[in-house]
Amino acid sequence: MAIGVKVVRRPERDVSYLRASLKGMALTFQHLFRKKVTMQYPEEISKDGWSISPRWRGTHRMLTDEQGRARCVACGLCPQICPANCIKLVPGEDEEGNRYPLIYEIDEFRCVFCGYCQEVCPEEAIHVGVHYENAEYQRERFVYDLERLCAQTHPVSSLWDPSDPRGE
Amino acid sequence: MTPELKGFLLLGLVKSLVGFGALVLGVAFVTWVERRQAAFHQDRLGPNRVGPFGLFQPIADGIKNFIKEELVPADANRILFLLAPALVFTPGLLLFAVIPFAAPMPVSFDFSLPLLGRFVYDDAMPMMIANLPLGLLFVLAISSLGVYGIVLAGWASNSKYSFLGGLRASAQMVSYEVALGLSVISVFLVAGNLTLTGVVAAQQAMLWYVLPLTLGFVLFVISALAETNRLPFDLPEAESELVYGYHTEYSAMKFAMFFLGEYAALITMSALMATLFFGGWDIPFTSWDEGEPSVIVSLTTLLVFLLKTFSFVFVYIWIRWSLPRFRYDQLMALGWKVLLPIALGYLMLLATAIWILEHFNIEQNLVYGLILFAVNLPVIYVLFWILDSGRLVFGYGGQRRMTN
């Protein structure tokens, strides 16, 4: 054999799948009586040992200050960085020169949930949330306005920290 | 027409309506059983939302399939494409016609209808749709019809996946029909009777044929699996390689027809196994059910028959969710090189044994059955030893001896 051909000696005895099949059948039969792992979702919200990751990036939430106003200063960074172009921001200014958003809307259908808006926000105002129950009856309801974003109460996502990559 | 003939026809009509209706209902039930049992084998729960335990799931599926869009591929042969699902569906139902599902029930009526006249019936009604004198031959003939629907579906779809699936199906079903037929012949040999009622009666007089014909039963189970295209022989479908084989291009109710046909075949094959090898509606260890026909006996035996049938359905599904699919060459090798020789040799052995038993004038009773069982045991032992010590099925490459 000029080139290195490796001849594998395959076993010729005791390779029948007769016993293996019977063994497999016995195994699947045992599984009939095992405890089922299914979580019956709407009734059974969570099961022991099951939770979504704290780094889950779900629908947005706008944090508010002590007076209940949005923390957003309408700097325009989030619509700038948003890769899906789903944030609509019209800045406004009050008499004292404080900027605030006149219109702040997020189209959750367009959003790709990258979390860049949360990362870029200097005021830690806009966040992606640890939340997944978003069902609505109308498509229009998926454009979240400022009021709605502020009214959300679900926990917010803790973004990936390069210095602590495993979240410890 | 005499009133008796009219009564007979009326009863036949009622029986076929009730029988086929029950079968279709059973098919719907089995689709649910399949999904639930599959889930349980995989530590899941399966569909349990629609109705109690999800029992109404088949109805929801049916409604969905009715609402869905019917698609016919652009270059498909339209007539054959539409015909194929019906051709698959009917044999499964027709097979059920000759299976006796309970002890005869005494029926007697005598009434008149306007225009139609007088209807009379007063006899023990055989609890099967058609008491054909050629029962088992009918089974073989009709079960071979199923392949036409599948081949036509594969060819008419004008799709490579469907075509390959249809080709495989035809080769597979034709091959395994040989083994299926030969294993059924072993039942003929012992029962000496073609009607399924006769087979049941013979088993009541002797023993359930699973003991005297153990090997025949094993052959029948394997070839029945292949005939109904169930795993581990579901090569015509082979979703991992052929997308879904012959019904790739089918949608909505036409797809559902294939589905229903498959499950109808599953039920009838299970019922056949129960009838041919497990005494049909016979209740073991008692002769109460063979006595005077009455409604109670009929209903009890019906329950027993259902129990037997559904235990086979259970085994079928259990096998499906345990074993992987055969390779195509292995399938053919198993059919022609293993099952066929075994079946032929077994028939010769069986015929010799029966000839010897008849030579000594032994009656067909328990002893007769046990002697046949004793003949089976060493054969099974030797076969198991041979098959277990070597590769059970050689592919092409497996036949080359290693020279080294």
C-alpha cells in the first residue's frame, strides 16, 4: 500500500442489532413512567430550577426619576446606534434648558433586541427588559410610546460585562 | 326481494356504516394515542389542551386540515394526483370488513316500511361487516392495493422526493408482501380454513396461534410493520432524506387522507394480528364466550377484541419511537435474504409437523397446539443464535470477507 491506507478490522461477530433493539425498546418503555419535564406554561409560570437569564433582552422599559418623569434627556444616541432603526425620538426643551423627549417611540416589531440602546444610553434611561409576555391583539400596539415605556415594571436586563464575562 | 333478503341487506348497511364509522373514529383516536404515547416515551406530555386529556385534538386537526389551502403542483398529473389519496385510504378501511370483532349477536326484527315493504331478520348476526368465504385471500388482495395509491402519489406529484418515495414504497411493499403472505399461509395450514371466523373458531378449539405458530407471528409482525410503512421501515417517507417521500407535495385534506389511511392500515393490521394469532375476540381460559350467543357476550368479546387490537397499536407506536430506520439495502436484504428463506423453511417444517401429527391421528386440541409450540422453540432458539452472533442484515459491503 503506497499511500497510508488504514484497514479497519470490523467485528464480524456479536454485532447484531437484535439485542441492541430489545435493549432500546426496554429503555423507551421505562421512559413511559418517568417524570415528565413539560412545564405547562400559562398555568404553571415557572418550575423549580427554571428562570430566564438575567441577560435576556426583551421588550424595552424606560426608567424614571423621583418625580416620575422619564430619565431620558433626548441626546439622540439611541436612535443613532439602533441597527434596526426602530426608535423615533423628537427632542424638546423646557424653559430652564433641560432637554426631554417630546416623542419617544419604539417599534418592537422592528427591534432586533441587540441591547445597543441600553449600552449607549448615558443616563441609563432606556433598558431592554427581562420579559417575554408581549402578546397583543393589534399590530399598532407594538409601537410603544413614552408613557407605556415608563409604565413597564419588569426587571431590566444586565448587559454583558467584558471584565466579568460569566456574570459572576 | 324476499323480506329475509331485505332484512339481511339492511343489516349489512347498518353494519358497514357503524363499522366503518367506528374505524374512522378509531383512526382519529389513534392519531391522538400516537402523539401522546410518543410524548410519554420522550418524557413530554403531548397534546393535552383540547378537551379532556387532549382527546379532541384530532377534531381540531381535522378542522385545520379542512380549512387549509389545497395545492396541486404545476406540472402534476392532476387526475392521478387527486386520485392517489383515496386509493391509499380505501384499502385500509376495506380490510376491516372481513375482521370479526365480536361474538355473534342475536338479532331479530320484523317490521314494515311504506314503499320498501317488510324486513325480517332472525338469526345470530356475525359481528363483521362481510363474512366472506375467502376472508384471508381478501386481506392479501386488498392490502396489496395500498401500494398503488402510494406509487401514483409519488409519480403524479412531479417531484423528485415524491418519486423516490413512491419507488421505494413500491419495492418495499411488494417485497414484504411475500413474507406477509407466507406467514399467513402458516395460519391456513393449521386452521384449514380461509374465513377469519373459521380461524377464530379453530383457535378456540386449540390454542391461540401465537404459541403453535410463534415464528409465523414474528414474521407477520415484521412484515406488517413494513407493509404499513411504519418505522423502522418508513423508507417511503424518510423525512430526513426524502422530505416526506410520496406525500411531500400534498397539503390539507389530501395529506390528511394519507395520514388517515396510514393509521387505518395500522389499526386493521393490529386487528389482523389479534385475529390471526391472538384468538380474535376469544376470551382466554373460559368457554363462556363460545356458548349461546347473547348481547352481553357480544359486547364483552368486543371489549376484549378492542383491548387486543389496541395493545398491538401500542406495540407498533412503541417500536416506532424506539428503533431507527433501516438503510435501503438493509431493508431489501432483510426482506429477501432473511425473512423469505425463513418463512419458506418454516412452512416446510410446519407442513411436515402437521403431516406427522395427522399421521398419528392427533386431534386439533391443546396437545396438538403444544406439540407445534415445541417444534417452534428450537427453531426460534437456533434462529436467534444465528442472527445474534452475526450481523443480522448485510448490506452490499458487509458480504465481503475480510482477507488479512
